[in-house]
Amino acid sequence: MSSSESNGYGSGESVFVLCETCHWSATCFDKSRIDSEKCVICGNTAISTFPILPNEEFAFNYSERHGVELEFGLK
């Protein structure tokens, strides 16, 4: 059984989505269900997506001094 069949959705691939302009972010458990063309908050088209593997975890941090910090690791 493929991952898309096992979760009942389209692609079954998880992604982290980040707007480069306003720093809105989301974790999407099915990348086929997101609009990665523009930010849902500010409408900008500077959107980045990062794949998240099933055995990965990540931390998201934002500060005025350092900006956006992403830390990825294994579970």
C-alpha cells in the first residue's frame, strides 16, 4: 500500500510551507492540497516549501534579530 493510499488523501507527502515576505508558515500533511503559488496571508508569490520525511521532525523559530530559523532532525 502506498503512502497516499494509507492516509486517504492525494500525494501523502508532508511539507513545511513558508512565505518569504510575511513569514507565515504551515505544516501540510498532503502537499497536493495546498496552493504553493501564493501566500494565503499577504498574497506574495515568494513561497518556499521543504519536504518533511516521516522520520523527521523540525523546529521553527523567528526573531527580529536572526529572522527565520529552521532546525531539522531525526525523530
